[in-house]
Amino acid sequence: MTKKERELTGGEVAVAILILLFSLVVLGNATEVCRIVIALVMMIGDLVLVYQAKYPTKKGG
């Protein structure tokens, strides 16, 4: 099974940018340990969004 790569749409890029901006705001109001954990979780979530956008899975049987 080959995966076809495609360009990100404007909406997908906007969501990724919003997540990054939101993470900066949250990190400004968190303690040192919380910052590290929150940053890692948000970075992983961002990567998952980009991966899903680049390699969409076929839905259904």
C-alpha cells in the first residue's frame, strides 16, 4: 500500500499555527515542569495533525 503525499491546505496550516500560538500562551502561565510536559504534548499533537493531513487514510472497508 503506497501513501500519496499532498500539500497542506490553508485551514490545516492555520490550525497548526493556532496550536503553536496557544502553546506559547499556555507556557507563559505554567510552572517549569508543566511547561515541559505541555510543550511535548502539544508538539506531538501538532506532528500528528500534520502527518494525518499529509497521509490521509481511506475511510471504510
